[in-house]
Amino acid sequence: MAGEVLVVAEQVNSQVANVTLELLGEGKKLARKLGSPLSCFVIGHNMEAAVDAVIKAGAEKVYLADHAELAEYKTLHYRRVILDELSSWATPPHTLLMGSTTTGRDLAPRIAAFFETGLTADTIELDIGPYEHTSGIDQTKIGYFPECLYASRPSFGESLKARILGPWKDPQMATIRPGVFAKPEMLTEKPEGVEIKKVAINFQPSDYRITIKETLREIEGKIDITAADVIVAGGYGLGSADGVNLLKDLAACFENSVVGASRKIVDLGWMTYPYQVGQTGKTVRPKIYIACGISGALQHRVGMQKSELIIAINRDPDAPIFSFADQGIVGDVYHVIPEMIKQLQEKNTSKLAELKVK
Ligand SMILES: Cc1cc2nc3c(=O)[nH]c(=O)nc-3n(C[C@H](O)[C@H](O)[C@H](O)COP(=O)(O)OP(=O)(O)OC[C@H]3O[C@@H](n4cnc5c(N)ncnc54)[C@H](O)[C@@H]3O)c2cc1C
């Protein structure tokens, strides 16, 4: 049997990060394909509620490192507890997943380097499948691998989606951006029989080379577009920064709504970076995503393609966005958006289904 599918949890103030729950949901699918258990490594202090949450999200085994020194993320301390534990296993995990967050980007490469294994960063899709390596300079790599981690991410100048495999050594590792996968349905009760293993903690003097003086978490006025139900996003088709007001007017027709932006208009200074959706911006999955004057480049698409309903407004009928939007309106944003606002206001509704855009 293949090794475990292991999710390394992230926490802030002892609360599990959403990305961890998302990875447990996706990790479960991989574990079922492999016939392996889904496990979760929980590190922090006073982690009872966090352990509860990861079990309710699907973890079948938990490795727990609970220590006052681990309350805040510290690179060397976290690395120590993970590697001490994993290097004692007879069989390493088959798959190891972490969020593509500041913590994940710092910690995952250290784990990969220790195991001399590969790591696919910023993955947007995961799967398990076979692979046959038939040629290459290194003859030791030739062979048939029935159970590889397929980790896909935009690549090659960001214009292609590349599937990256590294079946030669376990753990096969990937980091995944928050919001890429849906959170699993949480169990209401903790299932019986989930093993919680308390891992040994043996910090070394060298782990104290870095000290945390202060943690600043909240930035005043910080915008979080990922929490909105409706995103009205604008692109270069708005023509100028003034067009952003049109987006705001349309967004105002909906509850829990926000405006968003393509990178092109962020680069132009029409909107600021916290509003950017896409590969180098935020990954969002609102109930409704209205893309106004956005062409639908892959780098934008990967950040919003999991939205429940995508509506695209573009004057070019051949714009790539129409190939994956659920509803498309071919027209000028300066005609279509005011018409949508008018009808939404007249009908006193926020239901797009009731609109007719001529
Ligand atoms: C490494 C890398 C990372 C990137 N990361 C991101 C990212 O995170 N997010 C992102 O968005 N992009 C990203 N990009 C950029 C991306 O490749 C595209 O260049 C960008 O998304 C295009 O933005 P756009 O759709 O606003 O502009 P354009 O591609 O110029 O599209 C404008 C669209 O508006 C339409 N239009 C024009 N006038 C009107 C009108 N009056 N009414 C209606 N429609 C109109 C046009 O037909 C066109 O389809 C990245 C690129 C690279 C190389």
C-alpha cells in the first residue's frame, strides 16, 4: 500500500486556516484513490479545537506537536518537529500537501530538500495516476509508476497548464493556493477511532537562531475580496480608471459584494493590488463573478474559474472568457452595465436571472 496522504496544517491563534480544511477535502480524494489514510500534522499550542476541526474535515490520523514554543509559526522549530517525526517513519508519506501561503512557501521547500524530493508550487489541480518513464539520461529513473501525484499549475511563461510529476521519491509534494479547492462538508460529530499521535519535541540550540520580536497581523483597511458572494471585476476593456465607478455601481446592487480587477488594470494603477484576481492575485470562488471587459487570460482564469456562476461582458465575441463563462453578453461595458443596474434597480432585485440585456 502507498504511504499516507499528509496535510501539514496551518494555524493562527490556534485556529486552523481555511486552506488546511480545503486541502483535507482534496487530500481525501487522493487518499481514496491510493487506498491510503488521510493524515494531518497539527503544530501549535493549545490545539484541541484545531485537532477537532481537522478530524471533522476528514483527517483519519493526526500527528500533534503541541508546545508553547510552537504557538507562532517559526521556521526552524516547525521544521524540527516535522522532520524529526517523518524521518522516523519506515515509509514516508506518499503525498505531502501544504498551503501556498507565506508559511507553506517557507516550510515546504525545507521538507522537500531534506527528503531530496520534488515540490510543485502553486498547484491548481491534483490527481493520482500512472506514469511510464521510458527514456532519459538517467537510466535509474526508467520504469512504470502506477501511483503518481499529478500536480498541475500554470507554467511556461504562464501560458500553459503543466502537469508535473515526480514519482521517483516520496513524499511527492505540492503547495496549493488558498481558495483553489472547496472546503469539505464538516462532520457534525467526531468519528470514533481517529488516532492522535503526540509527536516527540526535541528542539536544538540551532533552532533558536531566529527570534520573533513582534507579529503584526491586521493591516488597517485591509480588503478581503475572497469573502464576497458577488465580485464585479473589471479589465482593460473599462478603458480608463473612471470605469471602476461603473463596477462599484453594479456591485452596489448586490449584498456582500465587492469589485475586483485583472492584473492589467492593477499594473496601470486603475485599481490596487488587493483587488487583483488571478495567478499572482487572489483566488476567489464567489457565488457570482461578473467579468467586465476582461479577456480571460489563463492567469486570470485560474483565480476565478471555480466561481459558481461566471457572467462575462465583452464586446469581442471571440474573447477567450466566453469559452468558460456560464453566461456571456457580447457588448460594450458602457452600454451593458448601466442597463443591468437600471433593471436591477427598477425591479428592486439582485437576481440576475430576471434581467434582459438588449
Ligand atoms: C506571470 C504572469 C502572471 C500574471 N498574473 C495575472 C493575474 O494574477 N491576474 C490577471 O488578471 N492577469 C495576470 N497576468 C496577465 C494576463 O496574462 C493578462 O495580460 C491580463 O489578465 C489581461 O487583462 P485584461 O483582460 O484586463 O486585458 P486584455 O487582455 O487587454 O482584455 C481586455 C478585454 O476587454 C475587451 N473590451 C475592450 N473594450 C471593451 C468595451 N468597451 N466593452 C467590453 N469589452 C471590451 C476586449 O475585447 C478584451 O477582451 C499575468 C501574466 C503573467 C505573465
